[in-house]
Amino acid sequence: MNRYFIYLAYNGASFCGWQYQPNGASVQQCIENALSTILRKPISIVGAGRTDAGVHATEMVAHFEVEIPLYNFEYLCLKLNRFLPKDICIHRIIPVAEGAHARFHALSRKYQYHLSLVKDPFRHELHYYYPVPLDFDLMNQACEILFDYNDYTSFSKLHSDAKTNICHLYEAHWKQEGSEWVFTICADRFLRNMVRAVVGTLIEVGRGKLTLEGFRKVIEAKDRGAAGTSVPGQGLYLVEVTYPEDVFIVKKEGK
């Protein structure tokens, strides 16, 4: 079998999430239908992760397999983009080594959360409008506290199927971009609902409702009930997934 990584982006506003759901259209379902139609055989894909309803991705990665090798990837991307709804865009398709797994071989995933203090009728599905003054300097100080720990049970969705709540954090900070404040967080793995719970708790710090020491105690409690309310999904984006170089098949010169 020949295995490929497919890199794509999507606006999640119209979808019930990445994964198949009985109550609505999913991103996974749309792409599988498109691939199966164009390649004229049933195709299943496995994503690098699962995004919830309303959550977006500027870079999602998934893998799929076919018996007959594919060659004209640019043309296949063009056909897929013509077939798929306007909410989904295929960026590229890359051959990978046998057994390369979009989820299990990922080294890191990076998310961003977009929060705006200004109402914008054109981006209400693309960011979280929060018209309350926040102390982002203090929120960034709280971000530094996150690096002192690796058990993020307090930010995990209850009754999830995760075998461990240990994550290794590489990046976490807020930065202003125009009229929005963007929270960037990168780790080797994430728990269900983790980013939205972290952002909701950081907002409590920014409003002065939770001290830095209180934020530390939230993490140490290892109790979802101790953390803040999860923010809405429309502000969240998966923006990058990284892999070791040896999962990719590089064409040798002249071949």
C-alpha cells in the first residue's frame, strides 16, 4: 500500500467537528467522500487530532492509503478543491513512509486562540468577542507558570478516554495582532478541551478574579472544577503539526 499525508485547512463554523458525528457533517466525512469519488474507491483518512464543532484549522494533517501509487499531486489537489465545499481547502499531498501515522508520529501540535475586545460583524465566527478589559501582561506571567508542570488534568475534559494527562509544553503566550489578542500554545500532545479551558482560566487572571498563585493552585488541584469555564470554539485554530523527517519520502535527484 502507498501512504500519503494530506495537508489542509478548514473553516469549522459549518461542521460538527473533525470526526464523524451522527448529528451533522464533519470535515473528515467531506474529505473522505471527495477522495473516494475522485479516486473511485473507498478511502478512509486518519487525522492528526480531533477538533470540536466550530473549531478551525489553518494546518491539519491526515493520512490515507491507496494500492496504486499517485503521481500528479498538484492536479489531485486541484480536483479535490473543486469538489469540496468552500469551507475546506487542500494545500498539498505528500508521499510518506509505510506505516507513517498522522496522529501517532506527530512531534508537536500548535494551536492559536483569537480573542477580540472589539466587535466585528465580519469575524464573529472566527474569533471570540470579549468586551471586558484584560491585563495581558499578567496573563503572560500566568503562561510562564504553565511550564512548571506537565500534568494538566485541571484543563482536561471530564470522562475523556486519555490514558495520561501528561503533556510537554513548548510555547505559551499572548500577543496582540491588530484588534485581536492571539494566544499561542504548542505541546507534544493536548488533552480534550485543554486549550479552551486554559484560555478560560487565563481570562480569569486577566480580569483580576484569579491571582497568579491561584492559577498555580488550579493546576496543582488536578481537578477540572477548579479551572475556569472553557471559551467558545470559534476562536480556536489548529495552526501547525510537525513530524520527524524520516516519515517523508524524498525523491532522489534524477529519479
